[in-house]
Amino acid sequence: MKYITPHIKETADGSHTLFRDDLDEAYHSYHGAVQESLHVFIREGWERAAQKSPREISVFELGYGTGLNAYLTLASAENQRVSTVFRSIEKYPVHPDALRKLNYRSIDVLSPYADKIEAVIALSWDELHEVSPHFKLEKIYGDILEYRGEKGTCDVFYFDAFGLRAQGELWGEKVFQIAFELLKPGGILVTYASNGSARRAMTEVGFVVARIPGAPGKREMMRAEKPLKS
Ligand SMILES: C[S@@+](CC[C@H](N)C(=O)[O-])C[C@H]1O[C@@H](n2cnc3c(N)ncnc32)[C@H](O)[C@@H]1O
């Protein structure tokens, strides 16, 4: 496996993010990496899915990155005792030594799970692992543009690609169609972005899209639902 080692930067809530010089792009909002992930993916994604299916939910993530969304989902799954299967695809894995330098284990909500975070960093790729009683994780080494998972199996899709300027090819109908097919009817996609071209592409493949208040520092984000009948 070929790893990359982006630079570490601190965001406004004190939590770290990574920065890719070649793309001039950060992995999270500078207004607060943990704040953004909690708002966009946990509250608007995982918690809504858990309300609909409190016994077990299946999450798919585009862009494993630092692993922050996986850690926060693990903490939510354990705190609320909702069995969660989390699959996340990554084309450019970050070196485990770089992941260990991030300060996520000292964040309040994650510190009880510090040993689990270390275990997650060391996990092999492309296998489903039982990390804790309510959390299973598969880190998938691959390109979303070529990914074909089992259709209709996923409750929530975390769409966490780099921004439109850096990676326009991921914000069109092709990837939204893949997400639409992976989701169950009634499943939801959440993303930190609210740009019009992505909203139109989501609508084109069949999603019903809502613009809702964004994480601190961003006016809006999008939450899209796959209709029960499509
Ligand atoms: C905004 S970051 C994700 C942040 C991450 N969710 C986290 O919690 O740290 C975008 C991620 O998408 C990954 N990526 C870029 N192109 C990809 C592709 N074609 N397929 C899968 N992952 C891709 C990047 O390497 C990067 O890790």
C-alpha cells in the first residue's frame, strides 16, 4: 500500500486536521474539525439513521482520511448502544504514524475510546473488524469511482470528498448514483457542502435534497434522502 503524509494543522476548536499541499486543501473546516464532523455527519447523519433503525445501522463513507468520522461514529455507537457497521473508502491512505500524531484521542468525546482509536489505526484494510461491542469497521482501499458494493444495504452515506474546486470529478452524477444505489430506500446522504451543481446532480439521480444549517462557520450543508419508492 502506498501511504501519504500530509501536514498537520490546528483548527479553531483546537482539534487537528491534515492539509494536502498539492491540492491546497484541508481535510476539515478550519472553523473546527471535530465540531464540523459532529454537526454534519454525526448529528445530521448517524443520529437520524439511528432514530429510524435503533437496532443496527450501516454507514458508508467516501473519504476515510484521518479516521475522525469513524472515531466519532464509534463513540456514538457505544454511548447510545446502536450496533453500527461502518465502511469507508480511501484512495490515498494516510501513513499510520501521521494518524497517531493527530490529537483526537485527547478530545473529550473521544478520550474514553483512546485504546480503540489506536486499534483502528493498526487494523488491516479490506476486512470487516469488530472493534468494540457496537462497532464494526472495514477500511476499503480503493477509488469510489470504481466501487461497486452491495446495493440497497446502507442507511447513511457520509459524502466527505475534498471540495468541488479540488476534486470536481467526485461531485457529479456518477458518484451520487453510486451512493444512491448503495442506500436503502429512505436512506440519507449528508455532506458539508451546499453548492448548486452538486444539489442538481443529486436531484438528477433521484435524491430529495434539503439545504439545512451548516456547521459553525458555514451557512448551509445538504442532507439528501433516497425516496421510499424510486
Ligand atoms: C475531506 S477528506 C475526508 C476526511 C475524513 N472523512 C476524515 O474524517 O478525516 C477527503 C478524503 O477523500 C479521499 N479521496 C479522494 N479521492 C478519492 C477517491 N476517488 N476515492 C476514495 N477516496 C478519495 C482523500 O484522500 C481524503 O482522504
